[in-house]
Amino acid sequence: MQLYHMGGPWIGQTFYVAAELGLADYLGSDPVSVAELATRTEANEEALYRFCRVLAALGVLEAHPDRHFSLTEAGYALRSDAPGGFRYGVMLQSGACFRAWTEVMHTVRTGKPAFDKVHGAAYYDYLDANPAENELFNRAMGVTSLAPAIAALERYDFTGIKRVVDVGGGVGTLLAAVLRMNPGMSGVVQDLATVAAEAPAHLAEQGVQDRVDVVTGSFFDSVVPGADAYVLSRVLHNWNDDDCLKILRRVHQAMPPHGKLIVIDSVVPESGGLHPSMLADLFMMVILGGKERTEADWQRLLFEAGFRMTRAVQADNVGDTLVHALVEAVPR
């Protein structure tokens, strides 16, 4: 074991400092003094220098004489306007979520999320009560999980599918990408009213508003019926098996006999070696009580919900993001 792995939390929080302060927004190819950065970000100059020194060692910044720094090519990912929204993902995982890990033994001993113990509320209830954190969550989820999900759907054959429902689809970014790839298709984006409120404007920006219906409501209560395909992208890993069965059974009730279920999530390999999905699994367990699943897990879960799994296709890696897989199932 490499001993520097023990510093993982410190490295993550160092990225958080850069993301929270918006350092990358104040930097470019020209060197800027730490004194100027400290003034712009309202930080302590000496403390900021010591963090910048580590960020340079990590390849985010480039160090120059007299305590000046510039932004590396990799560091541009931390800009507020950078494609992929890495900055918001770092901020989301390093604030309230990071503090939950101080009670990780609660999860190990009980199997319940440590987040609830630390913050006195389940994660989604916490978001409802904290608008700023909820906005950060929506911004992070709207970008960080979409590139690999879209990559997975680019390999899917939508022949014969005329209407698709994106269940828990947020503002409709993923659905918009699917519709642009399939001009003859229409769709529905379903999510909670607080999330889907921005969907019409976003869909209009994407030029697909005339092909999409926005439906509000919990997928635990009902799912829009009668579509040819239903997409659950990065939804089921948020929930334990019992809750997943409730969601899947709602989809099964809504789906016609010819319908297809498309699940986009990670598939944990059952062979040896560390895989990003294993670390994501720990995060889901500690924060939400959810889990990442093996192919055998997916087969069992889908069978219990009334589906037959037809295939699992691993998507190509997209940058440094978690590799997603596309799991297809049909009613049995």
C-alpha cells in the first residue's frame, strides 16, 4: 500500500479549497501573486500559499518564483464555466458530505447512513432545508453525471422507440441529448416539482421543448405510463434495495408489454482489483444508504421487480469520471 493514500482526505479537501474559493476563475496562463489571490478570495495569504503549493504539486497550478502561480491545463476543469462541472462536484462532496465521514463507524456498525447522524436529517431532507446546498446539488448533478451517461446512451440502439420517459430526469439535460440523437422521438421528463421547475427553460435552450412534456411527481408514487422506453440514469444507486424495488415496480406498472427499461449506473466488477465503483459504493452507503451493484445484483433486483435483464454494456471512460454501464431489461 502506498502510504500517501492515507492522505486522500487531505488531498480531496485541498481541491475543495480551490473549488470553494473559485481560484481557477482568478487564474490563467499569466502568473498571479498569492497576495493578490488572497485579496480576491478573502483568504489568509500564508495559509493560501501553502494550499497553492500542494495544488501545484498535484498538477492543478504551476508554481513560479516569488510565490506566484498560474493555472495548468488540468486546472481549467475547476473553472466555474468549465464543461463537466468538476468544480461543483468537488464542492458537493467536500462540504456537508465530507463531514458525514466523521461518523463513518455509525454506518459500519448499523448499516445506516452516517450523514443522518451527523446532520440530524436524511440527505434529501437536508437539501430541502438548505437552499444553497440544494442549488449546489442540482448544479453538480446537472453536469457531473451527464457526460458518462450520455456516452452510454450513444451506444444504445433506439430503433423502434418513439417515446421515452426520463424518470428522475432533473431539468431534462439527458433527455435533450437523447432527442437530439433521435430526431423522430418525443419524451417526458419526470421529477419533483422543485427540481423540474427549471426544465422548460432548459429544454427551450436545447431546442427540444416542443418534443418534451414535463411532469412533476415522485417516482415512488407513480410513473408516466405508455412509453416505449424508460430511463433511470444514476437514480437507483441512491437507494437501498427495498426502495429500488418500489421505484422499479412503479416503472413496471407504467410500462407496456413491448417497453424497455434502460438503467444507467455503474456495475461493480466481481473480479479483483480496485474499481472506481467500489469507492462510489462507500460514498453512497455513508451519505444516502444507497449502493453500487454488481451484474448479479442487478439481475436479482430486476427479476424481483418483474423484469428480465437482457444485457449490461460497459461504457467507455469519460475523463476521470466514474465509468457507467447501460443495463437493459424488459418485462417478464
